[in-house]
Amino acid sequence: MGQWRGPDGILVEAIILDDRPLLRVTHNIGGRTYLRGYCHNVTELHRHGVDLAELVEDGPLDHPETPGRP
């Protein structure tokens, strides 16, 4: 799955919870991580104070390599 970081310690992760794909939004403040909520799709992220334009991919997506490509 993927991870995206936003300003001020926001982290959005694509996860599987109870066999459902979700986006988990957490906020790191002072070395502690707080759960802000779960979203079913990207349009719900704004409810948790996340601006899509400010997110930067943090980890590679979890999909197989394409044969013949480095």
C-alpha cells in the first residue's frame, strides 16, 4: 500500500481493515501519533483537515515490478 505525508505531521496510509480498503489519517504531534480517522475515498480526506495538494508520497506503492522495466 502507499503512504503520503502532509505538513505538520499528517500521514495518510492506504490500508486494509476488516477486508475493506481504507485511508487512515494520523497526526504526529510532539513525538506522539494520534488517529484522526478513516476514509473510504480521497474525497472524505478534507473532513480530517487534509489538503490533497499538500500530500507527498512517502513510500513506494505495493505492486509488482513490470517485466522488462528497471
